[in-house]
Amino acid sequence: MNKKLLLLPGDGIGPEIITEVRKLISWINDHTDLTIETEEDYFGGAAIDAYGVPLRDETLAAARKSDAILMGAVGGPKWDNVAYDIRPEAGLLKIRKQLDLFANLRPAIVFDALIDASSLKPEIVKGLDILIVRELTGGVYFGEPRGIEDLGDGERRGVNTQVYTTSEIRRVGKVAFEIARKRQGKVTSCEKANVMESGKLWREEITRLHAESYSDVTLEHMYADNAAMQLCRRPSQFDVIVTDNLFGDILSDEAAMLTGSLGMLPSAALGAPDSPGLYEPVHGSAPDIAGQGIANPLATILSFAMLLKYSFNSVALGEQIEAAVQAVLAQGLRTADIMTEGCQKVTTVEMGDAVIKELAA
Amino acid sequence: MNKKLLLLPGDGIGPEIITEVRKLISWINDHTDLTIETEEDYFGGAAIDAYGVPLRDETLAAARKSDAILMGAVGGPKWDNVAYDIRPEAGLLKIRKQLDLFANLRPAIVFDALIDASSLKPEIVKGLDILIVRELTGGVYFGEPRGIEDLGDGERRGVNTQVYTTSEIRRVGKVAFEIARKRQGKVTSCEKANVMESGKLWREEITRLHAESYSDVTLEHMYADNAAMQLCRRPSQFDVIVTDNLFGDILSDEAAMLTGSLGMLPSAALGAPDSPGLYEPVHGSAPDIAGQGIANPLATILSFAMLLKYSFNSVALGEQIEAAVQAVLAQGLRTADIMTEGCQKVTTVEMGDAVIKELAA
Ligand SMILES: CC(C)[C@H](C(=O)O)[C@@H](O)C(=O)O
Ligand SMILES: CC(C)[C@H](C(=O)O)[C@@H](O)C(=O)O
């Protein structure tokens, strides 16, 4: 089987952690039926520096021709002052929107070996495994009208538009229900239907979709503010959370932080079945440690494992990589960000090598 | 000194917990220079049942003539299916907007005696004292256009508008900076300036206000998703957080839950200096335990203490009540919601009596 993969290392620690995935790809090409052809391009800040824009049309064209995209990390203080619409983030929003990657899958998993890294008590987070399905191409991120208007006399007015349609809600709802069926069978849908009509529509459409096609799944509705509370209070009550772009941004980051293992968490952004998925670690570009060879490559390696499962139809291989990651953690190997007493501190490269060694074992 | 107080007990446990404040008022009227005249009315679900609307014009008129308003709790499943704009929440939004209560003060305090109630490790939350200043009369809660449009063929479109002006941002920013001066001198302003122009305006205006008048206060900007993370990771980094209506709704609930003491947290909603402030506990109407006499009155008693300080200019008296609450906790008295082994379980009435006894001591 031949698959095309576009690598977008991006900024900060991005290039270093993508290097570790390149080693995995070589290993796969040498040892399995799967052959992965890679292409690579600048993205984000690196692309601004090279070409003046965070995402070139050529990159987008290459993305469309790929079976999947793996991204390292995007942005950094270096580009904080460039104009609003050519910032690294603008590239991220553009690629999501252009490829119609409407479903962002954000797992929040507590790794047994890392449970002490959580700020929460171990008995509250032990075994935690939540999946947040965040709508990624709609809502206030993209709604029109938007902008800043000058009203004169020093007064300005900033506007954004939160908007959702029936079909936007249904398609991301379907993703959540389908995944819940393969998990614990529970979906919690979050909005502010008590104060926002777009949230009311969200609630009604999710309710209808559930009644039509997914009544075997347990559906619960929760206001987003309450969800932010419940994630802190008793996170184990959640299986799959489905929510909009903005609430999803906040709740998925909160959920990720519950685990204490931000450096460990992968993510996927999926569109229509025949379009390429985009995978990236949840953590940022960490410019403060870039170039030192100490970044944790595991979130990117786990993002690549998700990619194998969801986009390359290589579920067994993806699970093999996940098991290898668990194994190196169990051996006590730790990059600096997850280091604790009694463990062995390793570099980015050593961690990548350890995963390969486990795979080969 | 004579002050006018409007009591709005509201729904669920609201009437029971307001009863305990009435005892405090009698005590104050009997033992201090302050004379509090009370008026009382239905609000929320109770007002829907009595008058068909959650907030009557008469109630609003009484509110305007008062020096402050104390609310119990609002809403409950009983009114979940009434029409959108006459729901109990609609009354809450209307009173905030009509009285122009633009600054919502939401303290998140960890009480030493209750530290084990937090889901977070004690070393992370010990001594926690954050104040969230949430903008309360603008943003997506009130922006126009809004509504649900029928597009035909089963397709609908839900719209809300996020909007902020320079003056809306500045006035709530001022409240935050002024309060920070009396606290640790740090303000963290939260938005999504990286994806929303309204957030970009927010950041610019807060930055300008700071440079103009508050450069003695430390100002930090943080994206709302990162704030949701940092609240979980290292909440003690925050002193005052200032943010918009929607982010404030979510972040203040998350912060409240960090403390593990939702039943203990007060709140204030303030407008222009000469307009009445509105005070209410953070917790809801808890219909499941209403009428059993077991609800925790302390959040409402602490809301009343805030009221004395902010609206009746009786700072010493407010502090006396806060000290009395600390004292009854130190004695080991607990309502069911905060009960732990080795403590003494008391009813709503017993808790109220214990606070009075401390005051009188
Ligand atoms: C960088 C930013 C535009 C982005 C977002 O808000 O979506 C990020 O927070 C994320 O969650 O991927
Ligand atoms: C009940 C609801 C309208 C309200 C809000 O969203 O503002 C509540 O969550 C709050 O924070 O007071």
C-alpha cells in the first residue's frame, strides 16, 4: 500500500520533533507493507520568513494531493507583531478551512506512568480517557461580518459573528456519535443554549440527529460553563464531548491540562472521508527550548499513530506505535518536560530511538 | 445610616438561604448603626409562576430605588421548557442589562478548612485567592443580530453577534485595575485576539488604559484557551483576571470549581457608582435538595458581606461577617455539601444561627 504524507514541521521545536517521525517512517517503509512517500514544506512562521505568507497556495495544493498531513508546531513571539492576517495562526485557520477539516479530535488521556504530573488528585484522574470532538471550520472563528470599525472620537467597535447551520452541526455530531459507539457509548454536547440562539440550534440539531440515528448512544446536554466545572470536578463522567469551535478550543485545552501531560497529547482534524486529515501535537512551538534537542517528541509520534489509524487505514500499526510509547514510558525514559525523580532523562533523539527500538523488538 | 435592600429569593433553595440572611439583617438592625430596610419580590421561575414573566417592571423599579439587591438562586428544570425569552435566565440577563451591571466580580477562594474538597492537589490550591472580573452586559450575550433563520429544505442557521466597544472595554478594565491595586497588583486580561477582532480590540484597549493610568499594576495578556489551561496547572499565578462576558462565564466557573467549594462562593455585579449592585451566590438553585433545609447558606451570607462592603460602605461589618464564617468553619460545622469525616453536620438554619452567634460573640 502506497500513501502520500505531507510534513509541515513549522516553527520552534516543530522541526526537531518531526525528525523523530521521519525515523518512524523509514522504519515502516523498511519493515511493513505500507510505503509512505513524504513531501515537506514550510508552514506558519517559517513560511512567513521564507515566502512572506504563512501558507502558500503550493503548500495547499500539495496538501490536497496527500493522503494526510502531519504538522509540528506553529507560531512564536517572533511573529507576534506581523499583520493580523499573515500571522502563523492565520495559516492554521486557512488550512483547516480550505481542506474543510471540520472535526477536530482531541483526546485527553492520563498515562498511568505520568499520573503524578496532573495537578488533580490521582484518584480523580486515574485512567482518564476523554475524547473532545471540536467543530473546526465554523462558528465565531469564520463568521461574517467581522472586524474593527472606527466610530470616531476615539471610540471603536470590534465585531465577530457566531454562526452555525444545521448541516455543519449534523456532520460534526455524526463524527462524535460514530466514535462514541466504538468507545463507552456516551456523548456530552456542550453549548450555551440558555443565552445563545446558535447554541439553541446546536442543541436541537444534536437532539434530532441522536433520535434519528444514534439512540443506542447516551446523549447528554451540558452548558459550556458547567462543562468547564465538571471537567475539574469529576472528569471521568465524560466519554466523548462534542462542541463548537470556540468552546471546543477552551474545553479541549482545559481537558488536556487535566492530564498534566500536554507534551504527550496528539490531535487530528478530519474532513470528508476522501479528504486528507491533518494531525498535530496539542502543545505549541515552545520557542524557549527550540534547537536544544530536549523537546518531547511523543505527542507528535502519537499524532502520527492517529494518522496511521484514521487516514492510512493502518490501525494495527498505529496501535503498535502507541504500545511502543507506553513501553518506553514504563521503562522510565523521560524528556525534560515530564521528568520526575527516579526516571531517566533523555533527549528528543534518544526518545525517538527508544520508540523505534520497541517497535523493532 | 439607612440603606434599602431588595431581596429576590428566587427558586429552589433560594428562599431557604435568603432566610438566613434575613436573620443577619435583624441582627445588624438591632446591634449596629446601620439600618437596612428590606423589600422582597418574586424573581425567575417563581415570578413566571406568579406573574407569567421572570422579571416584572415593578421589580425592576424597586431594584432601581434600592441601594443593593441580594438574589438567592434562579431557575430549575421546571422551567426548562418555557419559551426562550421568558425563562428564568432571561430575567437574570434583563436585570443585569437594565441596571447596567457591567462588572461581575467572581472571587475564587480556597478556604483552608475546606481544602480537601478541591479536586486539585492541596499544594496547588493552598491559599488560592483569584478574583475574576467578568464583563456582564456586552458581548455575545446581547449582541445583535441574533436568532435562528429557516433556510428551507430542513436547513436552519443560528446566529449571535460578539461585539465590544472601546468604552465597554475601558469601564470594566478600570474596575479590574482598581481592584488589583488593592490586591496583589496584577491583572491578566483574557481573550482570543489571535482569532477574533473583538478580542484584538479588547487587547488594544486594555493595553492603552494600562499605559494611560495603571502602569503601577502588572498587566499580562493571555489567550482564553491558555487561561483555561493555566487555571488548572498553576492557578496561583493569577491575581485579578479581566475578561469578556462569555469567556468570563466559563473561566469563572472553572476557577470556582478549582476551589472545590462551590457552595461557598459569593459574587457581585456592579454598575456605575450610584446604581445598585446585585449580589448572589455562585451556586445554582439546587432543586434536588430544595425544601429539605439542608442547603448551604454560606455563599449567600458571603454575598451579603460583599454587599455590605461594596454597596453599603460598611467594610468593617462585611469583614466581621467573613470572619464569622471562617470561625464556624474552624469549629467544624458543615452543611451536607461540604461535610467531611470528623466534622459536625448542620442544617441550613443551624449554620445561619452559628454565624449570628459568632457575630454576637
Ligand atoms: C493558534 C489558534 C489559532 C488555535 C485555535 O484557537 O484554534 C489553537 O488554540 C488551537 O486550538 O489549535
Ligand atoms: C444562567 C446563565 C444565563 C448565566 C450566564 O451564562 O451568565 C450563569 O451561567 C451565570 O454565570 O450567571
